[in-house]
Amino acid sequence: MRVDISSFGAKENADCTAAIQSAIDQCAKSGGGEVCIPNGRFLTGTIQLRTGVTLELSSGAILCGSGNPSSYSSDVHRSMYVGEQAQDRCLIFACGAARIGITGRGRIDGQYPMFVGTDGPRPMLIRMVDCQDVLIRDVRLTNAASTSAAILYSQDVCIDNVRVHNQEAADGDGLVIDGCRDVRISGGIVESGRDAICIHASRTDHVAEHIAISNVVLSAKNSGLRVGMISVGTIRNLAVNNCVFHDIDESAISVQVTEGGIIENIRLSNLVMREVQRAAFVSLNRHHCCVSAPSGIPPMGAMRGVHFSGVQMHTTRRSDRRSAFIIVGSRDGKIENVSICDVDMLLAGGGEKYHGRIEDIRELGAGRPEPRALGSSLPAYGLYARHVDGLSLKNLRFRIDLPDGREAQVLDDVTTF
């Protein structure tokens, strides 16, 4: 079945929530099909996808989120970060649905400027929970008031050739995958005001596994790819290949266990980085991030099997004196089995010898794991590793634009193989 929202009373530049939801419900009752958003600008509050229904946006269609907070339902799950209740609401929601999709070359616009300076909700564009066979293809996600899309506890997820532009929302991520299995993210461009792509595990009973990310261009304020941070459960079997990272103020890639979970079997290969602050920040410590996790300091988790290969990086950024690769565990929790090979980096340099005092480097402890938590400088411009059991380094080339008084690499409490 294929229906057009205009047949249900939708009109341009008017509130079309009821019309769109009626079209979705009718399509679902008829066994599924496509609900077409025609060319034009249509306003809506929260709408819910049903099993078997694909929302298809024509190339000239703009589906705009309402600027009225009361248009967004509160019964749409929640944001999983502590302190981000303002992101609990969303524009497009699905729960327990199968064979659903959002496709077409149209645009979904969250109208971010309408929420600037307000104390009310800042809705995500898309949230899908406990779904199967999810397809998001070709659409453009723009101006989200917070995160653009979050897929939680779902299976068989395909995100293909999607363009995300969300650089305005400073606390909004691009694509969030939480506790999902059998996920493919390919093609597309993701630009975000916080992290571009996040892989989380907010529940112990939903493993994030069998995830492939390829041929994506990533730009972000914080991290291009963040694996973990929300890490109550397990994240494993993740492959990232043929991706470009550019204009990132913190780390192109962050891999972090903080909440007693496990990260294992991660492979990142054939990566190109331009004007990023650092290539990778890999950390293991204790820190409470997830809203559903017990309060207080969580137990120590585990990280093993993180492998980087074929990384090319060129940056002129000189805003901090930390390393291009930072791999730091904890005294009571060492990171295991890490390899870095075939790396070619041109770094800014410019550090002084006094920036290399190991005794000045702080432990992560129970604080939020970010490079700045270690101190204002690190003793190596290329690689700094601490509390690692099993580190393999092969064919690393660190070049510097300006003279640097520090070492290329420094290992502290590290065993190599």
C-alpha cells in the first residue's frame, strides 16, 4: 500500500501531526507500505511509526518539527545520558516495530533555532526502541534541537547514505546506536556539535555487537566516533573501515569503558584524518554516565582487543600539548591487547621539554574520561600509553611541523609484544 499524507488532510506550512499519524495507522492496518511526504514544507509534532511502514520523503519534502514543546509526546522512552532529560522527547518514534523505514531524498528539520534559550524540551529527531529490520536511507537530518537519531536495543539496522547536519546543538550527537546488533552504517556525511557517531551499551541484557561502519565522512566538536562512555553492558565485534575524519576539536575516535561493562574486538582501519586534535583516546576507568545505571562509582570494567591499522593524519592544530594517540587504563584495570600499525602522521609539534614530566600526569580515577583530565600536557607528541597489558606497535611514523622537545612516544606501566 502506498498513501500520500495530502489524502489525509496534510497541508503545507500547517500542523500535520494528525494527518501523518492517520496515514501511518491506515497503512499499518492494511498490511504495511509507504507513507509519502510530497514536495513542500509540513509541520508536525511526535509521530509514531508502525510495523511494516516506511516514511518516504520526496526530494523536495521538508518535514519540520513543531516549535511548540507541547506538540511532543512524553511517552517516547528517554535520553540515556545523566542530566539530559531535556532530550527525552522526539519527533519520530517507534517501539517494538518491525520492517520500518525512513527513506527518500527529502529533509527532516528539527528547527533548532526555535529552542535556543528555552528551558523546555529539546526533542531528538528520531528514536527507535526494540525494533527489528530498520532502514534509514538517503534522507537529510538537519537542525536537531539535540541528537539527530538514536536507535536502541534493536536488531538488523541499516543506515545508508544519510546526511546529518547537527553542528549547532552543542549537546547533540549525530547517530547513536545503543545495545543493537547486526548494524550497518555506510556512506553519508555526519556533522555534529558533540559526537558524530556513538556506539553505547546502556543495558547488560542488550549487547551492542556485529556493527560495521564504512565509507562515512565525520566531523564533530568532540569525537567523530565514540565507542562506549555509556558502557554498562558489552560492546563487541565492531569494524570501522574507509572513513574520513575532519575538523574535530577533541579526538577523532574515543573508545571508553566507564561503567563496569566490556569492550572487545574492535578493528579500525584505513582512516584518513585532517585537522583533528588527536587520532584516538582509549580509556578504562570508573565514571557514572548512564541515567539508568546505579548511582555512585561503578565497578571496573574491561577492555581488550582494540586494533588500529592504516591511519593517516595531518593537522596543524596547536591548542593543546597532548599526544596524537592516548591509551590509558587504570591502576586496578589495565587495557589488554591493543595494536597500532601502519600509521603516518604530520603533527603540529611545538611542545617544550618541560611538557614531558611523567610525574605531572594525573590518573583518571572516577572523573569523566577526557584527555584534559590527564593534565594540560603529555610527555609525547605521538603516542602516550599507560596501564596497558599487551601493546603492539608496528610501522609508526610521527612527523612534526615545528620542533618539539618531547619524545615521539612514551610508555608507562605497559607491556609490549
